[in-house]
Amino acid sequence: MISDLLPSAVLNGLTWFASRAEAYLALTLRDYAKLGLVLAVTIVLEIAARKNWRVRYGSRNFRIDLLYFVFYYGGFYHLFLFVWMYKALHGLVVAYAPWMQLNLMASMPPVLQMLTIIMVSDFVGYWNHRWKHSNRFLWAFHSIHHSQTKLTIVSNHRFHVVDETLLRLWLFIPFQILGTGVAMWLWLDFLMAWVLYLQHSEWNWTYGRLGRVLVSPVFHRKHHAKDERLYNSNFSMLFSFWDDWFGTAERVLPPPAEHGIEGDPVPESWLGQLAYPFVEIARELRRSRPAPRAVVPPLGPAE
């Protein structure tokens, strides 16, 4: 048998990979269903409102965002990068920091487990987001998300692989402490997907009083403005009250007429966006390098 010819370590790795692939396939189908449902409803609403939906959904911008969705939810990112990184980090925790695995949610009822995971993830996501706006090197990667000039619900997935991985690394530690494997109710999963997707649409919805709790399309559109006063505000991912509590909410100014980054410096191609942050960081390092001092010849003896 082939299994007899393979080292046990390789065989165990392949078995683990196959189990992860099988589990991930079920989640992937669910993610495609969520996107398909929200996208269909959004397009129908835009057709009914006679908006320029053909320009938006027929654009190169939209196709690039779809590529990001396929990359992250088609298995490429998880099966060839993240699961291996997660396994390595988990092994380090087990070997050198087992005290981190407190599994605090083990005794909680399922409802409280879900609420805890959602609140902790959103809180960490808020500060992760602010950090990326305050550091010029991290902004180079996060600027890919802000480069979209034609917002659609699929813009929710336009993230550079480094940007996405940093968020997951931030979440790794609290999840080790709290525990993982929380089953999310289907209706709650779809509700969160609706809020997260629609905030990247161009609808002028504020959700009324509910907008003080959830991130609305108008609230998040301001964050995607070219105006610095707006794009350095409204960092929340799901719950908008984090911005109110920490002084970064902008609820007075109207939503922007244009989205993206001033001057549109980011190329509108997947490979170009993959390379762009590294090119920008290299340029920044060259600009910050001190200029060489001029060599002044020594003065000769006075005559």
C-alpha cells in the first residue's frame, strides 16, 4: 500500500490536510450561499431604484473583488497558507504556553458563547483597523482595501493577503484563551453577513436608531472617502458604538461623492495590488534613508 511507503509524519500531515479540506468545503458552500443571496437582493434593489448597476457590476473593479472572494473562500488562502500557519502557532502554544488555553467559554451556554466570540472579534477588529491607519507600513497593505472606487458588497473581500493575515494573527491569542469551535446559528450568520456586506454598498441607508449599534452603509462609506477627515474615522466592523466610545465616530458630515484614495495610486489588477505595498514600503525606506554627508577636504596650513 502507498501508506506503507510514506513516513508517518507525512501521512499524518496529509490526513490532517484532507480532514481540514473536507470541513472547509462545507463552510465554503455556506459562504458562497451568503454572498449569492445578499448580492442577488442588492442587484434587484438597484435595478428597482434605476441605479447604474450595469456600470458597477460590469466593471473591472467588481471582477477584481470577485477574485479576492474566490481566493479567500475558494480554499486557496486557507488550505495553502492559513491552516498551516495556524497549525504551527497552535503547536507553539501547546509546547511553550499551554497556560493560554484556558477555554473560558467551555462552561457557557451556546448563546453566550456566540455573543462572546462576536463581541471579542469585533473589538479586536476595531483596534486592528485603527492600528493599520496609524502606521505607514501597515497602511501600505491596508490601502488595497481603500483603493476601490466603485463600492459593492464584494468590496468586503478586497484585502491584501498580509492585511488579512495580520487580523487573523490578532484574533489567534484571544481565541486560544476563550476556546474555539463555537457553532454559529445559521440565521445569525446570515444576519451578520448582511450587515458586513451592505456596509460596502453605496446605499444611503443609516438604519435610523439602529445605526447607533450596527455599522450602516452611510457610516462605513465615510470611511472609504478620499477626504482624510472621513477615512480616518468610523473604524468599526460590525458594531458602530466602538467608534462612539473611543472618539472616532463621524456622524455629522454627509457621505462622500467619491470613494478610494486621492490620486488613485493603486493599480486595478490583482497581481499589481499584491506587489504594490512592497513597492511602496521600499520607496518609503529609500526616502527616509539619511543623505550621505559631503566629504569636506581638510584645510591646509595657513600661509
